[in-house]
Amino acid sequence: MLKLICRGLLALSVGLLAVLPAASQDFVFATNQLSAQVSQVVAPTSVSVAIRNLSSLDDATVSSIQAGIVQALQSRGWRIGSPQASEVAIAITLGESFRNYVWTAEIAKAASREVRIVELAKPSAGRTQGDDPVTLSRYLLISSETPLLDITLPEGKIGEGAHLLALSSTATQLFQLQSTQWRLLQTQPLGQRPLPSRDARGRIAPGQIGSFDAYLPGVHCTGNATSTLTIGCRESDDPWPLTDDRQSLAFYAPSRNYFNGVLSSPKGQSGTVNAFFSAAVLSDRVVFANVDGHASMAQSGRSTPISERWGSAIAAIQSSCRTDLVLASGAGDFQQADSLAAYEMLNSQFRPVSEPMQFAGPLLSLKTAPDRQQAIAIAVTPSGRYEAYLLTARCGT
């Protein structure tokens, strides 16, 4: 059963990350944002607060920020105390990247641990528009206590009355946005158990007028998500779509957690590449995150290695000023926090064009949305919750 994060569309303060403009008054706003996110994780009670400064902020500014955080927490009903006498401990780290201040709050209560992050842009100094990088933004859509494999927005948008379809290993669920909250309309069991695999994976591909296909290891489902949710599943080794237009297909190795490298296309085109975890389909080439830890790209039947070291989750996305961007997770394992950055092709290689977006835990999946202007990511938190994000890329800070 999914448990919703009912924060609607409250700009970028939704979820783990908020990117805010920086000025003295914005530090006050950021402290309020951080205290609000902490209060959404744990109900206010007795708390100890520790702050560590790893940024370039001076001691006076750090002291002001600390006092602001304490005051913001107290205004929400928290009682500040010593670590020994408090039910909750909050460890706040003030860090920074090249363009942003990054504040991280680690919230510990008994055996549970959650992380919340707020970012605010540093004041610009003589920067021209041509120098501006791509800025990644995200909305936290839903959160699940059980493994969440994929979600899709059938109408391709977020707005009053829009729908969201979620896939788990046992069921699909249909939600509707009502008064800024996702309300569960219906749950339908799959009725077909996926084949055992190394890691659970799944994919929803929206179709025309509410129809959709769902893919799990050894299972293919077809359904409709209009006024009511219907779904029928069968055993299948059909290839999975790499894009929602279904022009690029790949065969999934059901007993593993990756694609075996055999490609297919409705137009009769086919080919073979190295086994891969995920792919980013660009306008003139396809980029693969291979199982050997390296990335490669295929263009006109030729495969070329990529020097950048990425993680297993990649996807294509477009922005207003760049048509072919690759979103890529950081290199690492599934036991650590992850990051996501945008890359652009330059002189036959990819270079980063955005600051990394930090996640509290590993990224499990990443895919391009139907309009190619957005992407959808599934991440897991340190406490084991599965969270679905809608990602966008815009030019400038």
C-alpha cells in the first residue's frame, strides 16, 4: 500500500530538496523550510540540535543560522534539549557546492534515520547567461512503504484532476490529484507473479486514451486507467520499451536485473550491444549504462566507449536550450546515498553541465517522460521508503 506525501505542488520545497535564491532574508526562509521538512518526518517532541559548518560561511553567519533553526523548530512545537534528555537528535551540516549552499539534516529517532536537504543558490557575481549551467529540479510525487517499481502520469502533466499510475510487484494503483493531494482511486492486483530476479524491476509505458502496458520479469500486462482501472497480465518474454514511444525495445534478462543487450524495433531494426542496466535514447544515438560499470553509446551501428564513470541509472531529457542531455546517477553501489547530474556531448565526449542533485539513498530507476521534457526517478531512503520524483532541467540557475 502506498503512503502518500501530501505536499501537493509547493514549488521546490517539496521532498528532500529545495533550491532557493540566496540573500540574508533567504537564510531565514531556508531555516523555515528545513524545520518544516523535519517536522514532516517526525512529530515535534524533545530534540537535540547539532550543527557542523563545512561551508565558507563565517562564524557569525553560522551562529545566526543556528539560532534561526532553533527558533523555527520551537515555533513548530519542538522542545530543545540535550542529547541525553531528547527523543530525537538532529545533526545539521552546512555545506556548499560551486553554485549552491547545501544544508543537510540527519534526523535520528530510536533506530530510524531520515535525511532532508535544502539548497539555496549563492549570490551571482558577474555571471552571464551564456555561462549558466543546467539546473535540475524535482518534485516528490509519492512515497511507498513497499517496493515501488515505476510510476507514470497518463495525461503527461500535474494539475487538478490529473492521474498517476503506480506499479509494484503485485499490483497497480491509480491516483488522482484533488486539491493538491494524490487520492487513491483504485487498486488492481496483477494476478501474475513475476519471475524471481536479482532485483525487482518494472516499467509502465502509457498508451493512447488511458491505455498502458506494464512490464515485469517474465510478465507483460495491458490495462486501461480512465474512469476505472483494469489490467490483465500474462507470462511473456516480450521486449521492454526503452522509450514511451516504443520505437526502441530491449530484451530483459528475467533472472537478473539488466537487459541482455538484444535490441528490437517495430520497424524491423535490431542489433546487439553489451548487457546494460539502462539507456538514454537521444535524437541521433543511444547511450547505455553497461553492467561492467562503464558507459557506451551506439550511433549508426557503431559502439563507442564513454570516459565518464556513471552509475546504473541514466535517461535522456531536454531543456529549453539543450535538446540532448543525459541524466546519470553517480558511480557507487546500492548501499550509499546517490546523486544525479546532467551531461552534454562535446567533442565526442560527455561533460557535466549541472551541479549534482543529491539524494538521501540510492537511485533505483530513471526514465524519460513521454514529453521528453521531464524524467521520473525512483529512489529509496535510508529508512527503506521508496520515493518517486518528477525531474526537470532548465537553463540557468
